[in-house]
Amino acid sequence: MSARSASPASPVAKADAPAAAAGKPDAARRSDTGRPEAAAPRKTGRQGKPKGPAGLTVTLAYADGEWTVAAQHGSKVVAKPYVIRPAEALRMVGLLDVPAVQEAVEQIVAAERAEAEQQAQKLRAELAEVEARLAELRDVG
């Protein structure tokens, strides 16, 4: 044998490779665009990798003025949605270190706070009116 025929990079070896592949039924096909198309995978007895442990999903949600947390392990419900305080929601997203999520929660809490302050002011004004009326009625009797 010569050094040339033993070399895998020789021109003879390169020329033979496409000819050998052309005879195989699973050789790369070309689509209508002329680009190579991957061959369809062969079906064997068992497909896919073995199942690992089921994933755990914890959900923090805000709806109708309430924050809730729920948990699911695979398809099994571990914790049904239960109500938490806004401060707890802020603390939870603070642990995630995802600024956009933390900012969204902060905006919701700030809007809730502003609404609660307006309601408190309105109730204080109503209370002041009721107390003034009560004082007038005490003076009458």
C-alpha cells in the first residue's frame, strides 16, 4: 500500500464517499428548493427518553384585587390557590431577581395603595360629617 491510498483525505476517498451515500435509501434528499432535507427518523420499538420526575409549578397570580399562590407537581395539585398579602407577593418576586416582574408587582401594589388611600380619605370625610351631625343631635336633647 502506498501512503496515498491509505490517506483518508486523498482525492479518491473523497470521490467515493458521495457515490456510496447515493446508494443508501436514507441519504440526504433535496427539497423543491434544492436544499438538503433531513431524512425521516426511523421508528424503533420505544421512542423518547425515559420520564424524569414530574415538574413543580408554583403560580403567583393577581386578579380581582387579590394575590394568590398555587402549586402543582406534575398533574397533581399540591396547593390550591390561596390568598396572600401584597407584601408577601412583593417579597416572593424579590427573590426571583427578575426586575421586570418585580416592577410589575410594585406597580400593582402602588395602584392598590393609592386606591385604598382615596377610599380612606372618603370614609374619614363621611365619618366627620356623621360625627358633626351626632354632635348637633346631642345639643338638641
